[in-house]
Amino acid sequence: MSLEAAIDRLRLAEATWTDALNAHILAEPNPEFAERLREFADAAEEQQKAFAYAASERLAWNPLPPEPGGRPAPYELSADRGRVGPAALWARFDRSFAAWDKSLEGTSIPAIAQRFGELAAIARELAHAVDRERGAKGGDRHADTTARSA
């Protein structure tokens, strides 16, 4: 591929990531929470792949300036929101989100890719845990409607 392809891939991944984050900003607690977590995981994984590819193309990263107190997680994913799922997994998510935030302030594209990968993995675990907690079949995107129609 090429440098231009790496930049295009980063732009597309950024758009998907932004959409996934926005889905959690004003969301109300509902059965689609696990699905939003999966979409967050998919977007983080897309970012991971785009950054890994950018690193292979030797693309440079301009560090973002630090935010006082760090960049906050979207509202629905914030620690003070009474999140559904195991507290230990959410603690891992919080640490991973903070590490991702910090990685954006550095210049290492491989480190950013790694942090996105960690967020993807934890968000997937959380989605499965939320499904289990709510009695849905883990990973079944239509578990709620299937259960109601049966």
C-alpha cells in the first residue's frame, strides 16, 4: 500500500471511532447497551489496525496536548454512571482508557495501536458480561427480540 492509503485508513477509522463514542454520549440505559459496547470494540479494533498499518508505513504522529484530568470517557461509559457489568472489568476499562488517552500525548504510533487493541478487547469482554448479566445470549445481537417473540 502507501502513505496515502495509511492516511485514508486512519481517517475512516477515526470516523467510525467518533460515531461509536457519540453513541455513548447521550444514550439511555437500555437493552442495546451491550451492542453499543460491541460497536465501540469494533471501532477501537479498526483504529488499532489503521494505526498499526500507519506505523508500518512509518507515518509520524503529532502528539495531542494533555487535557487537564485526561480526556473523559463518553457519558454512558463514565465511572460515575452506575455502569452495568462487573466492577473489575470496568476498572480495567478505566485504566485502559486512561492509558489510551496518555498514548495520544506521545509520538509512538505502535503504542497508540496497542492501546486501541486493549480497549477493543475489554469492551468485548464487557459486552459479553452485560449480556450474561441481563440474561441475553452472549454476543447474540438479537437476543432481546428473540426472547420476546418466543
